[in-house]
Amino acid sequence: MADSQFSGICGMGFFWVIPYALTGLLGYAVLKLIGGIWGMDPVYGLLIPFGFAQGPGQSVTYGTMIQNSGVVNAVQVGVTFAAAGFLVAFLIGVPWVRKGIQKGLAPYAGEMSESMTSGLYEPEEQQYYGKETTHPGNVDTLAFHFSLVGIAWVCGQALCTLCAMIPGFVGEILSGFLYLYAMLVAYALRWIIGKLGFNKYLDRGTQVRISGFCIDMMVTSAFMGISLTVIGAWIIPILAVVVVGTLFTYITTRYFGERFGGKHGFERTVAIWGTLTGTNATGQALCRMVDPNRKTSVLEELGPINAINVPACYVAMPAIVAFAANQISFGLLVAALVGTAAVFLAGMLITRTWGKKTYDYRKGELYYDVDEVN
């Protein structure tokens, strides 16, 4: 059984869209059934894919669009779903990882060290994580690397402003993709730096620490941004939506994860679980638990999956925003979301990333020879 980054990128990239497109409909259905008891409109249930699969930043972006359409406190509900998503990612993901390691499904994980369990390094384990690439008398290395992040952010904001000049609903939608635009600018910036031969002034350790710091602050901000006054009255229907969304995401991730193809099925399963319930960085964190020495290509695959799943966002997200603004009917919304999921499901069939099991989590069996893995 040959393995490749292709199977990982296509498998995770195509699959990501399925829960993203369908959990919103499930959330809508839950609130249609019970939301009226607490005076919570079903449209709030459509916010859960933004919180679960895209995190607090996109929840604020799209929540603001929906809130501007007259759906009061949409931002607060979206951020609450995002915070719940982070909790779900780790409360389920970490035991999932530990059980998988115990079952022998993660051959590169090794033993669960005390430092991994506690989250703290003992003095003999502590290490330096960066190096100075600029003279501190001119510009600090950390400031230099933060400035590169800032350039990508400013350019992304500029692209959002340009898109906002497009008249009507289209401009409003396109102006909300700050994350995507900043990411594309960052790719272009890295390419330019490489072409100029300035890669030698970039330090991977510093970049990783900036990323880790921003992720921790993002998670903290998501929880701190929740208004208990607003959410308190709706806590029961919100929890109901979270539970249903979690169950659907877990069941589908378990099923498809065992069938992505290739020899790193479990690593890809926990990685996409973290990405679907938190952010891409959450998926990376769980993946590092099962592949701490990066012996698989899964961590590298998590970035390019955006090239596959982002086009779906241009269909699903505008459809949800348009429905909340009473611009399209519920039937058209269902057609857009279910149709999107069906197209990407077909993509899994075409790329053969939906096939026979490569491992069985319940039985703790790998259906390949670990010694043959490259």
C-alpha cells in the first residue's frame, strides 16, 4: 500500500468540507426543535461550523455580517461555539490520542512522557528554541519576525478594503476573508524572501513560538470574549447544538479517518479532528502528540488542505449569510450546503481517499506493515 502526501492532503481536505457544510444544518434543526422554548432563533445554529471549523476569528467576521442583518448577538454566539470547539478538540482529542497510542495505532508516538502529560519540561529537558538573526542594536529578532506577520496582516486588510468597494452583497462577503488574504500574502512574502536570498535571516524557532503564542492568546481571547449575560439565557440550547455537532463530527471523522488511504491514517484522523473542532493549529497540536519527531508527512499536509477546502467556504459561508439576511430561501440554503458536501464527497471517491480501512480504532489493528513505511 503506497502512501503519499497526496492521499493525506486530498483525504483531509475533501473531508473537512463535509462536517463544515452539514453541522450548520444540524444546528438549525436542533434550535428549530427546542430553541423556541428559550426564545433562540434557529438561525443561530447555522453559526456552529464557523466556530468549530474556523475558530473565533472567523466567528467574529461572519458573525458580524449576520449580526448586521439583524440577528442580534450573532458574534457572541459564534465566539461561544468557537470556545466550545477548543474544549471539545482537546477533551475528546487527547484521550483519543492516548487510547490510540496504547492500541499501537501510532507507531511513531513512542511513550507518553511525563512532560507531555504535565505540559512542563524538567530542567534537564529544557532547551533553546530560537536564535538571533538580526543585531539587537538595530532591530530585535523577535520584533523582526513579528513585523513580517504584521506585513501579511496589513496587506490582508488592504485586500479586504478593496473587496469592500465591490457594490452589494458580494463585496460584503468577499471583504470578510481576512484570514485567507493574509495567508496568501504570507505565502507570497515567503516566496519573495526566498528569491532575494534572505531566508538565512528567518529563524524557524522564533516563527514557531510566535505561532504558539498567538494560538494560546486566541484560545484565551475566545473564552474571555464570551458574555455570560448574553449567553446565560441560551446556555441549554447552545449546549444542545454543541453536543449534536460534536457527535456528528466525531462519528464522521472516525468513519472517514479509517478510510483515507495510506499508512498514516490515525495520525491524519486526529489531525483533522483538531482542525474541524478548533483550528488548523489545534490539529497540528494533536498531530504532534502522535508524531513528535515528524516521521510522517501529516504536519506538512495540514497547510495545503486549505487549497482544497477554501473553495467550499465561498459557497457555504455566503449561503448562510445570505439566508440570515433573508436573501435566499431555506430550500436554496439546504441545496447549497448539501450540494457542497456531496461534491466534496465525490472528490474523495475520485481521489480514492474514501476506500477500505487502513486501520481499525475499535480493534486496535493496523492493516499494513509498519516496517514498510517510508
